[in-house]
Amino acid sequence: MFDFFKKNKTDNPLDAKSLRDLILQLIKEELQKLDGGEGSHLKALQLYVNAGAEELFMYETALYSAEPEQFKDEVQRIADNFALDLPADWKLEVQYVSELPAGAIRNNEVKLGLILKNSDVKSGAQTGSSRVCLKVIAGHAEQEQYIIKPGTGRVNIGRDSSVQGKDGSYRVNTIAFLGDAQESNKYISRQHAHLEWDKEQLCFKLYADEGGVPPGNKTKVKVAQDESTHKLNSTQIGYTLRAGDQIILADVAVLEFTIDG
């Protein structure tokens, strides 16, 4: 039934139809994960296209930009085949952007990212009733693991537990890597990163702080879904963490993010 989803294995340039099939394949793979009634919580399926000017028309054609309901109907047929019971008012949103947003689901075959926005459940991430666990798998911190509950305020990550900023104010690092415990910990900034709970999307997001962005120490995420690496280059844009993601601090410390309960 889904033969049309097979990937184009030739070296020929993609046409609009082949591109559409690849986009639908990406969507299909994510919708398959919405079992157990999660499909009924879908609020919007958001597509972010970052194609160059020379490819823009092909993406617009593939997504039926002149008749957006036509592409939505194709997505709905996929959902119906999996009996996902999407809500009647779910929306398809397409945006053309210069950079894909953090946390967008992507692959190497199409120049777009996908976000499933849910009303009260975020697929692949967390729910309001789940705790998360951050386990230290590299580096030396005060604890081997940290349990954080949804709704928790800002959770700072950095070197040492209490540090003084340039303005004289003090910062408390909930997840603290001890500066005198391991030589490599000195590469972790005192103000490296932090987690915040997003009340609307019901998920934890990772933000790099002043000491965790270029040109200084780095903050990266090894994405569990495809083992790619996402770099945080701005203190303003958060990355939505999903189960199995690994937070990498200055290439010397690693925290694994998992769902606990």
C-alpha cells in the first residue's frame, strides 16, 4: 500500500512528486509513534522549509502551496491508515525559514524540519506527569544523576555549585560539575547552560548560557533519534529535549536525558 513512500535511490534530481513522497515518509514515520491514543492530542503539524531560492518553487509545488488543504488531506489519509484518530481541528502549518528551529525533526534527504505540536502530550518528549532523569555519563558532578519534575523552575548547569557573576550576583548551579574534582571540568563554564520547563508544549528545553556559546565553551546535544549533533549557538533559542538525548558540555562532560515515570 505504501510503495509510493520508497526512497528514490537513483542519482536523478528530485522532482516535486518525489520530494512530496519523501516529506510524507518523514511525517509517516513520526505519526506511527502516536499510538495509545496520543494522536487525539495533536494540535498542529508544523513544517519548516529552509530551501534555497533555486529549490523554493519545487518545495512550494510539493506542498501544494496554492491548495494547502490538499497536502493536509494526504497526511490525514496516513493517519487514518494507522487509526490515529486525529482531532477534527488539527492544523497543518508551513513556514519558509532561513534556519530550522531547535528541536525540529529532520533527515538528510529534505530541507525541512517537522514539529508535532500537541495540546497536552508532546510525542517523544515528556508529559506533565513524568519526571525526567539527567544521568552523568562523563565528567564529575556532585551527584551521579538528577531527578527533575515538570513545572520546576530554572535548572542551572555549570562548574561549581555557587558562583559569582561579573555583576556581583550569585548563581546556583543545580547540576554542578566540581572544578577541583577532575582536571577536564575546568573547561565547563560556571554559567554554561540551563533547563526550563515549557508550560505550553509540556517539555523541558535546554538553553545555552553566556559561557556555553561560541567563541567560548560549547553546548551540544547528541540527538537520540538519528545520532546527529545539534549545536546551541544562541542563548535565546532553546532545544526541546527528547528521551535518550545527550547534553554535551565543552566536549568533556555528558548528561543523558531520560524519562522517569
